[in-house]
Amino acid sequence: MNPKQMTFPDPTDTEAAFYAAFRRLDIGQMEDVWLDSAKASCVHPGGGLLLGIDAVLASWGEIFRDSQPPQVEYRLIQTSTDAVLAVHTVEEIVSSGSGERRARVLASNVYRLVDGSWRMLAHHASLPLVEPHARKHQKPLH
Amino acid sequence: MNPKQMTFPDPTDTEAAFYAAFRRLDIGQMEDVWLDSAKASCVHPGGGLLLGIDAVLASWGEIFRDSQPPQVEYRLIQTSTDAVLAVHTVEEIVSSGSGERRARVLASNVYRLVDGSWRMLAHHASLPLVEPHARKHQKPLH
């Protein structure tokens, strides 16, 4: 892993850089955003658990490869912050570069303060398959 | 909301009580586990965001109603802990009471220390739809 180029004084800075890296398919900046740690973890929508920075960055490299830059918007729903740990709940709206697919994604983003900069420690994203009002008429497993 | 009955000196205690409440369909204990807060949030597998303790507990009430006690196992994959905030990554194996359905679920559980007890602040669960090795052969949106 290369030395970190950017410093993020607040978790919202890290989050902005994360979505900018996604939007630009910029794997270098994505590497900057993430904490260089075996504890880094990522769950893409519908995906399994990716554990450790190497697996996490490899997955983003795979997503970025041969892609058209997607449209990515996000809305911060709420935050919980402690001295060196922060958790954000975010709604993402992601459209593929071709514009064919558009998804509303829910994400839990976890940040850790290390050496004066907040880095992403975990990203857990999921795709709501069922509208809340429709859930009343069926029995979810959990 | 009733006064809290139980005290959880460690986030792992809260987590054990959360899964025990799920296993026993015990809404009273589930209420004890959760932080009584407008910031409490829950995402069930495939579900939308539930925000605020009332919406969160109502969803669990709905899941528990007329259900057979499910089999719920869980495995703590990793933890990140700060003074008053903790994030756990957990793998759950949930089987419906009838045994018809069995799901492997990934969850991010967030806990907050308030008045000497750790309470659940957020639960974000998702169902991996694609095996990691299968993802190499398709282009995920994200």
C-alpha cells in the first residue's frame, strides 16, 4: 500500500472522498480513503463479507474495471461519533454509467481516527428489496 | 417505553441478549436491548431503513407475531470499540421456526454506552445474494 496522500479532519470529509472516488472510478483515492488494516471490511449490495484491506480494494478495483463513471449521490441520514470511531447511516442513489440501472442503497459507514485523519474502516451496503409498506403483508424471516 | 430491566456491562452482553430475544420472540427483552432513542435504526435483510425506537420495535413486534421461535446462531467476526461506541460485524444463521427457510445473514451491530449499560443503537442486516467467487463473473452495480 502506498503512503496516504490525503488527510481527512472529519468523517464527513472521508465520506465525501469515498463517494468522489467511486464517482471517478479512482482506485488511488479509494486506497487513500480506507484504513490500511486487516480489520477493514466491506459488504457490497447482495455481496458477502470482504475482510482485510487487500480484499476490499481488490473488490473496488473489480467494480471500477471497464466501467463507465457512475452517477453517485448520497444523503447522510444520521451520525454517531465517539473520540476515534464514527458511524454514519447513508442513503446512496447509484446509477450505472450507461444509465440503465439505478439503485437506492442503504449504507452503514464506519470511520476510525488514526494519526489525525479519519479513514474508512467498514462499509456495509444493502439494496432494499421490499418497500416498507409491502412488508406488512408478508412474513419476513428477520 | 418501560424502564430498562437489564444492564449490559459489555457490548457482547447486549449482543447475546439481542439474539436471545430474537430466539425467544421476547419483545420485552428486545425493548431492553435497544437504546431508547430517535437515533435508533434498523435495516432487516432486504428491508428499508427503520428510524427511531418506535419504528424499530414495531418491526420486531411484527416479525415475532404468530411466529414459531426461530433457530438463531451468530458468530462475532470482528469488533471496533471506542469509549462509548462499539461496532460489531456478525454472521447470523437464522432458521425459521418451521425449519423451511435457513439464511446466512451479515450484520453490522452498533452499540452505545449510556448510564453504565451498552444498548443497541443500530442493526443493519443483509442477505448475501451472490457468492463471492460468483461475483467475479458479473459486473456488480456497486
